[in-house]
Amino acid sequence: MISLLATRLTSVVLVMLVVSGLSFCVFNFLGDPVNNILGVNATLEQREELRVALGLDQPTIVQFWRFVERAAVGDFGVSYRNRQPVIDLMLVRLPATLELVLAATLTALLVGIPMGIYTALRPRGLLSRVVQLVSLLGISMPQFLIGMLLILVFSVELRWLSAFGRGETVQIGWWTTGLLTTSGLKALIMPTITLAVFQISMIMRLVRGEMLEVFRADFIKFTRARGLSDRAVYLTHALRNSLLPVITVVGLQVGSLIAFAIVVEAVFQWPGMGLLILQAIEFADFPVMAAYLAFVGFSFVTINLIVDMTYLLVDPRMRVK
Amino acid sequence: MTSASAFATARPPEPATAVLDVRGLRIEFPIRAKALVAIDAVSFSIGRGEILGVVGESGAGKSLTGSALIGLLEAPGRIAAGTIHLAGERIDNLPEKEQRRLRGKRIGAIFQDPLTSLDPLFTVGRQLTETIRTHFPAMSSAQARQRAIELLAEVGIADPSTRFNQYPHQFSGGMRQRIVIALALAGEPELIIADEPTTALDVSIQAQILALLKRLARTRDTAIMLVTHDMGVIAEVADRVAVMYAGRLVEIGPVEDVVRRANHPYTAGLMASIPPLSRQPERLAQISGSMPRLGSWPTGCTFHPRCTKAGPRCRTETPVLKPAGDTEASCFLHQGGVEG
């Protein structure tokens, strides 16, 4: 188990090095940082001074190492647009995105898994058919469309929910949370649903498919022959055996939720990292883009590590060897 | 085989004392407007401590009979006729809830493949205690644990209290089948349905598992229905044997009589196809043709197209089991001749 952890951590480091390499390329080779910072009217001396100050006179490999060193402590340089350290911009935006992604993940799991179990147990029931049909819609509708439809119904027509922003937030240390105020929670509803619809549909279909597969397994028939209650057969034995592939996919999906959040944040003007990166792309703000790239890479790697550790908890067969 | 003939219950039990008594069982699979008859007119009984071997080719209906007995017929299969009595009490018409109460409690089951019969994600101890506590709700978890360890010891697992905490993948195939047997015993059943319990195992392990089943039948007085396609297994442990062909019971009787003096041409053909140990035959005897598929069974005696002794009566009339020599056979050869 320790060795498994060690291998996983090594691969985490390798992946992060590759991601840093990409992010370094974005930072250094897309456009000229000197031009980007000083503008076109600067003198040659000023340019040379900045070149030395930024370390651009050093060999590329040295520059890369210094980039990695700084990135490791969260220093991604200064945003071209706001003239603020990139890390400060990111930290202000991070809570909004993470809270949205967390809410969407929980919603997807809490709705998707029970619906998957239900449709697997009653495959011919009317409710199952309705749920299956709706989930097909959920999988095929583009997110921005769902978001705009929600706004149209609940903000424009019914005037129940605000169409943009996070509502009131509360500051806890450097973390600003919208989870502690009514307006904050209300503001979270529509973006969460928009972000979660696809995941709910997918998790539901996955759980259903896996459970139907497990129902055919010999050990389920034997569990029934042992006289166990339906509850024990389905919810203890069948469900736990269905969850392994679900964990894998949910892990990957949380990663992509962070990426999908860009669209949702744009639709709802949610002040998170997605909105930040959209603005950065418009202004060719390369340090922000480089930092965002590193952040997304880091999120994926961390989630994958957590997924691997969860495997060890759920499946005893992974623990030996 | 000597022990089988020496054992007192080699004769069929009196219906009153039989643990299991099946009469005229018929299982159908309704498919569209038609109903495919998978087994028909199957009657037999098993006494306390007796091992009844049920032998036949794949698709003859042996496993299906077993599934019907534990109430686990897969839909749309259903019992269309006949009765099943367990210790004198009719069980085939019980509601599902009542049937589940019998399952694992009064009727235990052992399946073919021990590698896939156990849930891989739970320790064998957990699977044992959950089964024990389902059937004996009054037991505390400590008592259930104690009982589970006793069961593991009883089926020949060394160091049971350590093994209790291990997962199925940490056991060999033979050991897993012992655990499956321990699980089947957890409810203290009167009857165990063992469906091909040794087919997936090495020959040397097979002998151990069979010896274990035999010991359990003797020491616990449990009735065992042993489904197999292996005559060697039957000869090894069974007291009586029932031979199935195309959904019907063609012959039933004490093992030694069926093996040595078969009265049904199909049984005789089966026995002739066992290679003798004494000499190397030129060519293995075989029954020509193959068993018809479900749904395309011939009229009359289902065996008549392959039977060398068939006459006109076999094509039109369906024989039933009747005493013939030392066994019971469903063949007109012993019921007034095959001529119409």
C-alpha cells in the first residue's frame, strides 16, 4: 500500500512537471513578455533592464527551473492587465469556483446515485421510463442553453432568483463564502443545477448500467440463495460492487466540472476562476493563463490521487500485492 | 459404492418421512403466446441424511429443478404444475416473502463456481455473520461470530478465527467452496441443493469436497440433492441417483442398481459410455445423436429418436416412472412393450 502511494505520488510529480512545462511555454513563448509589460514605446535600455530583471537573458532550462521554483510557492508573476500578483487574483476567485463545483458534485451524487438504483430495481416502472427519458435530455442539452432557460423561467418570468452574481458573501480568513447567507445560497441554485444536470444524468445511467450488470453476477444469486433480504442484496452487495467504476468516472467528472464551470460562470456572471480566465484570454494575459493551466492540472492530479485512494478503501483486492 | 449399498436409506423414503417430496413438477417458460415446457412430470423424494444424485446432460433440466426448489426460478420461468413438499409442508405455492424465509434457513444452496459465488468486497466472516443473523435474529454479533468460526472449522478451514477476517480472494478455489458450504449451513438447513459443486475444481480437491458433503449428510442428517453431469461424482457419494433427459426423469434408483443394471435405454447408454479401467477400448461407446433443444422436444418418449429399442408406441405415448427391476424407469420396455 505504501509502495502504491509512492508510485502514485511519483507520477503526480511527473505530471505536474509536464503541466508546468506547458504553462511555462504559454508564459514565455506566446508573445513577448517584455512588450506585454512595457508596451511598444519603451526605450532599449528599459527593455534590457526588464529582460535581466525577469531573467530572460538566462538559458531556457534555467528559466524553466526558476519558473517551477516560483510556481511551487504560488508565485506566477504579475497579471499584465490588473498589475496585481496572479496568485492574489486567483485566490480571490478560487472560493467561488470551488463552492460551485462542490455543490454541483454533491447534487450530482445525491440525485444521480439514488435515481440510478431506482431505475435499476424497477426497470419497467413508469417513473423509471420518465427518468430515463429526462436523463437523455440532460445528457444532450448544451449547458449554456440550460442556464439560459433557467434564467428565462426563474429570473425573467417568475422573478424568484437573481440571474447573476454570488449574492452576499461572508469573509472567513481569505476565503469568501456564499454558503452562509440566504442570498448566497439562493444565488447558488441555478448555476449548480446548470452545472450538475449533465453529471446527474451520466451518474444515473452509469449506476443503473453497473447495477444491472452486477445483478447477473453469480454471487448475487448466491446472496439471494443465502436468504438475505432484498435490501441487503441490493443496497449492500450489489450497490457496493457497482460503485468502483462510478468512483472512477465521478473523479474524472469533478475535474471536468472545474473546466465546464467556465461556461456556467460566463452565463451567470459568477465571479469565479472561469470568468477570470475568460477575461485573461481576451486580454492575452499570459501569466493568468499559465497559472490557470497549472491549477487545472493540479486539480486533476489531486482528484485522481483521491480516486486511487478510495479504490483501496472500497476494494480489498487492491490492497494486497 | 459399497457404502451406498450398505446405507439403509438407499431405498426411497416413505413420503411421510421424506425431507423433500416433489410430485409431477412442471416448469414452463411462457414466450409470447406459447409456453415452452422446460421440465415435466418430475417426481422424486429425498430422506434425512440421504444424498440424491441428479445426473443428465446440459439442458436436461437438472439445475432448473434445483432453482425451482429454492424459489429462485429466473423470470419468466414458472412452476406450472406439481407440488413440492418440505418435511410434509407444501412450499411451491408460498408467497415470495415466505419462500425467502425458507431460503438459506431450511434449504441451503451450493453453486458451481466458488470463485464467483462469494462477494469479493466483504470478508468471509462478514458474509457468514450476516447470513447467520438473518436466520437467527436473536443472536448477538459476538454469538454470530462464534458460530461463524465454528462453521468454518466444521467445513475444514484451518485457523478459522484468522481466516474469519480475510477476503475471498485470499482463499484457494477449494477453500472458497468450503466457505460456500459453510454459508449454506449457516441457517442449519434440512436440505441442501448442491448444483455442480465440484465441476470447477481440480480432481484432487473434488474428492475432498465430496467427502465433506458426505460427512455433513451423515453427521447432520441433512438431505442433499447433488446435481451433476459427472457419473463418477454420483458413484462416489450418492445413495440414490435420478437420471434426467430432456426435461423428464427417465430413471431413479439406488446408485449401484442404476449403474450395474440400468433399466432405461438412455441410462444404459450413459453407463456404457464410461470408459472401463480394465482395458483400453477401441472406441468409446456413445449414444448416437444429441439431446433435442428446449422447445423442439419430440412427442411421446422424448428419447425415442435416439433409442435403439424404440417402437411405434414410443412415438405417440409418453411413458411415466414405474418400478422396473431394482429401479424405477419411464420406459415402455418395462411397461407392456413398445409395440402400439
